[in-house]
Amino acid sequence: METTSIAVDREAYDLLRSQKRPGESFSQVVKRLAKNRRPLASFVGAWRDLPEKTLREIQASRKRLRDLDEQRFERLVKGGR
């Protein structure tokens, strides 16, 4: 197989290395990450068959996360952590 060398800065290298799975080469990482992603529209209806209870749990979890984000934002605006 033909190979080509490329130069990346340290930050890019560290990001790429962080995506590496055990036993995976950098070429495999690049190929995996560069593959075409599925369009968002392809996920339409993905939750169609989930039970109503599961959907309610997901909605409640999302609301809790939004509330926590809002609380964090308010603390940051006030200068706290």
C-alpha cells in the first residue's frame, strides 16, 4: 500500500491520538473519522417505537440538564463557580 506523510501541529496530533482505539493505526483513525456522516434527516422516526414511559424519562432528563446548565450560567454571570 502506498503511503504519504502529512504534517500536523501538536494540537491536531493530540486530538487525533485521543481518538485512537487500541490496536488502531492513525490511518484507520483518519478513515473512520473522515467517513461521510449520516444526514440528520436519516434519524427521523428513530424513537417512534420507544415506549411512552421511556420518552417521558428522556424528556425529564433533558429538562434536568437544561436546568443545570441554566444554574451554571447564572453562577458564571454572577462571578461564582
